[in-house]
Amino acid sequence: MSGKPIAPGGTVGILGGGQLGRMLASAAAEMGLHVHIYCPDENPPAAEVAAHYTRAEYEDEAALIRFAESVDAVTYEFENVPAETARILSEHGIVRPGPIALATAQDRIVEKNFMKAQGILTAPYADITDETSLKDAVESIGCPSVLKTRRFGYDGKGQAKIASPEEALAAYDEIGRQPAILEGFVKFEREISVIVARGIDGQTAAYDPVENIHKNHILDRTLAPAELPKAVADEACAIAARIASELDYVGVMGVEMFLLPEAGSKRRLLVNEIAPRVHNSGHWTMDACAVSQFEQHMRAVCGWPLGHPRRHSDAVMTNLIGDEVNEWERLATEPDTSVHLYGKAEARPGRKMGHATRLYTLGKRPPVTPS
Amino acid sequence: MSGKPIAPGGTVGILGGGQLGRMLASAAAEMGLHVHIYCPDENPPAAEVAAHYTRAEYEDEAALIRFAESVDAVTYEFENVPAETARILSEHGIVRPGPIALATAQDRIVEKNFMKAQGILTAPYADITDETSLKDAVESIGCPSVLKTRRFGYDGKGQAKIASPEEALAAYDEIGRQPAILEGFVKFEREISVIVARGIDGQTAAYDPVENIHKNHILDRTLAPAELPKAVADEACAIAARIASELDYVGVMGVEMFLLPEAGSKRRLLVNEIAPRVHNSGHWTMDACAVSQFEQHMRAVCGWPLGHPRRHSDAVMTNLIGDEVNEWERLATEPDTSVHLYGKAEARPGRKMGHATRLYTLGKRPPVTPS
């Protein structure tokens, strides 16, 4: 299989049925591929635009085996695929990205250790297993710092800030005394990310780094490209490509980084975390590049040549969170703007309902003001 | 209904399940709309990317009524919707574009008479009902000329060339002695088309005119934009907008025109035919504009504000006909190129299997050589 691509007419399975699965499914359809969505939810957004849909739990071994055997390759839209699910699927089919990437990204300690081994800068961190290790860590790392569960955190969930040593135990309680990591606060200028793809032949292709602006711990806007000295942008892409290569990665990966102040360090980039999947900060590629991150991921998974990551336009992507989706009609009147809605019935607070991308002529993006 | 848009969460029905229906369905999904495909075929390309699919004949009244009543509006991907089908759907729901446009575009004589009444230039033509009217028409219009069935012709089907008067009867036999039109040959420089949209509020928006190059009577390539003097381009857009307005049109329409040589006439544009639907020569908008013709059509049908038709890039769209689809892997390696495949299982000769769009910086498209 490894050398031969999954040609048009083939079928790709996607684990997960949210907006990322939906945009992956649409991209795959454009490639002439059939898509099979596997998801425990009723009416997941992705199933509606896919040829096939299995509704089953991630622990349903028989359903997983049928699924893996009915498709040419399986990929996923979320990093928290249970290890056992991934194992079953791998035994009965091809899973891309593979198990190393998944294991690394699922556990903040494993992830940080991996970065350290690669000589990649991270925030100072410590493994928290009990009250004693927490106390020692708060002492050595200092405050403020953040206590995060090792697993299953996203969008600020599963974490608690520790402003002073006295708050440590309360924070530990807040995250349910789960296996955790303590991370030191890093003074950074901006958060950037790189969307990198790696093919089955080991080739990599990275879109230019972008800047991400958060609101309530959720991505609010992505500015493409990030305004960076060329050497820093190149270094960011090189770091992302190295991570993908070292993990023997196949597919698209999002690498979140902090840009450190110029005075603070000779090395200005620190990796915050990786997402072994398409990434919210890559949505702008749908409208500003010939090949989007979703198609790029499917190309990698299917062994197609990777697309060139050049963009034809600069862009600002704005997430539509919760009620913000009600702005669709106003957004639809804005020039050079693509509105993408995910077909979710209920606009709960904090729920990603859609996004809008405004395009600008290369080099002509106006300064962005905080919203 | 007329004032209130079909909001995200609504459902649009599409009559027809080919590639146009498929690209319409994907665009509608991006708008957060649900799609219901109605098509008599098994496994039509569009059904795979739509939420609902009814397989039934266009003459199945009960199925049509259920379909019309289950959606917020019905549109179609082909102009040859039987009049009776359109009537049934209109009685049980909203059909856009409406019956006048359909009746006009379905019959070449009605279409030409409409243009004449608007003072829009067409090729010389005559209504052919029998051998006598054919003989008279060949005399008055002269040779070479083309005999076409009044209805159901496309991609060069249902037409026969008449090089000299003696060939007239053979041509008439060739098209099955159906009600026909005789059209005089027009010496034109190039074929262009305009993709125009008209909303329910009467607003229109036209993408810049494009040049179309045919091979074996099938569109081979579209160059966006056509190289035209500004006055001619403006006139082309104005003609298209006028046609849409006069037909009280709602949706996207393709207007094919011939550009006459500068010396021949003060008026350089002649309308060849209209297509009351999204059009092959508008596929480039998927990759070169913030709002594609498919989304634009759905916006009009749903009463949304029309998108701005500005393009961010110039483009060359190449159809992949029959076996040409096998070039997908080579095309996937080309920079700035989007490959779109329609998911059709069998690559029959003359069958539209996909298309590829190559983007260029505005004003930097290289000259195109014949393939």
C-alpha cells in the first residue's frame, strides 16, 4: 500500500463527526473520494456531507472492525481517539496519522518530553502525580503557573491557574486530582501556529505561520500570515516539519508556538502544543490557498502528492462562537468574505458554529484591532 | 416568504444529481443549509454529499409533492426540467428560478424571440416546422448554417451542420425531424460568457466575462477573465443582467455570447444561448472568488445577500473529459492548481469527470495555447 495512492473512487474513513470531519469530508468528495464517518453522536455535522455513516461507540469493537475493513484508510478529526480504538483499527486497516503521533499528542508530559528530546524549546514543566510532586514543582517552577490534566484538555478545559503557592491544592482539586502537568508561565509576544503536512514519502509542506488571537481561551481570530522576521518564520516552519518527521507523521498537523520577546532570548520560538489533525488556525487555507489544509490532509492520508502551500491572498479568519453565528447575514454582505457554517442545530455558548474568512491582496491586510 | 431569507438550518431541494447538483449541494452545506437531492438515477454524484436523497422519476407526482413539501425551496441543476414537473413543484412549494426562465431557455425559438424583443443581437434564425419552412429558411439565411432541435440539445447533441442547400434534408433527418431552428453561421472572434446572479430583491451581480474554448463541441477551457476592451466587458455584463431582470430571474444564469470582429459591427456582442442554472464556464469562481457561482446561486435561491463577484486571482479552468480524469495525479503536483473530481465511477468518452483550475496573480495569466 505505502507506495500506491488511494485513487479517486476509493473510500476514506473519518473518526469523529464534528466540523473538522465535515470539512475533511467535503474536501475528500472534491477529490473524488467516498467518505465514511464513524461517530457515536446522532446527526453529526460531518455525516450529512459524507457517503456513509456508522453510528457507534468508539469502544464498539465489532463496529470498528467493520468500519476499518470497509475503507481504504482511516483518519480522525480529534486527538483524543482512545488508544484501544486506534489499536483495533490499526489491526484491521491503515490508520493515518499513526499511533506514535497520537500517543505523543494525547499526553502533555509525553509531548513535552518529546520536544525536549528534540531540543525544541517549551515552557518549564513538571510531572504531577501527587501533592508532594505538586508542591516541589510549584517551588521549582514558581508562580504564576498553570496546572493542566495530562490528557483530554482543550479550549482551556481541564486547567487551573496557580497565582501563588497557596492556590496549588485548590487548583489540584479543581482538575479532579488527575495525572497532571505543571507549566510555568511564559512571557510571550504573540501566539503563532504552523500548519504542516507530511506525505507517506516523507515530504513535508508547511503553510506560512499565522498569528492566533484568543478570547475566553478559544481561538477568536487567525491572521495569515503572522508578521514575523523571515528567519523566524522559516524557523517556525522548520520546527513544525521536524516534529512531523520525527513522529513519522502522515497528514496535517497544527503546531502552536509562542513568539518570545526579542530581548529575552536568542531563540524566539517555543512550542506550546501539537494537534495531530487539521487545526482551527488553518481554516483560512480553504479560501486563501489552492489546496486547503483539509484537502492537504486527505492528500497525505491517501498518498497523493502534497499541494503547494502558497497562498494567493492574505486572510483574517474569525470564528463564530455560540450566538455569533447569528451574524451570518451581515457577514454575507461583506466583500471578499467567505462564510462557513457547520450545520449545527444549537448555538450553545462556546460552541464553534462556523467561521468567516476575509481575503486581502497579498501584503495589503490592514492592522487588526482587538474585538 | 419573498422578503425573508431561508436561514441556516433550512433545507433546499435540488432537482438533478450530476456534478452541478453536487457542487451546489457542497456550497449549500457550507452555508449551514441541508440539501435534498431529487434524481431518478442510482447513486448520483450529488446524493453522496447531501443530507437527503429521493430516487424517483421526474414524472412521479406523489414523490414530487412530498419533495416540494419537505424543503424550503426547490432549484435545479439542468434546464430540461419537464414543464409538468415544474408545475407540480410550483404548486406545492417555491421553485427558483421560476417558470418564465425555464420556458424561455428550454426552447431555442422562444429564447431567440425573447432576445429579439429585448433588442439583443442573435444569429439569424428561423422556425422550422416542416420541409417547406426548412427550404425557405435555408434560402433566406444561407449556408453554412446549423439545424438544431428546439429542445433538449446540449454539448453539440441534437444539431447538424448544413454546408449547402442539398444537405438540408439529410440534416433534418439526422435530428429526427423534430421541431427545429435554423441558425445562420456567425463569424465570431471568440466565445465568451457571463455568469450573472439575480436576487429575490432584483439586485444583480455579474462575474467578469470569461473566454471559452471548446473541443469536440464540449467546453475545454475557460479563461478568466476574457481579454476584452472595458466597454465590451461592461456591455456583456449589462446584457446578462438585463436578461436576468427581464426574466424575473432568481439564481445564477450563464449567458453565452459571441464576440464579433471589430470591423464587422458597431455592436460586438451577440447572445448565443442562456443556461438558467450554474454553468460550466463559472467553475473557476470556486477557486478564484470569495463566493463561488454555486454559493451565489444558493444565496439567490435562499434570499441571502448576493456575494461580491470580485475575483482575487485570474484563472484557467480545464475540463477533464472522459479519460482525461486519469491525469489527476499529475495535475495534483501542479502549483496553484485545484483539482475537482465529481465522483463518477465510469469515465465514458465525452463525460465530464472533473475539472482543474489554475490560479494566477491578477493580470499575470500567461497566454493560452491551444491544447
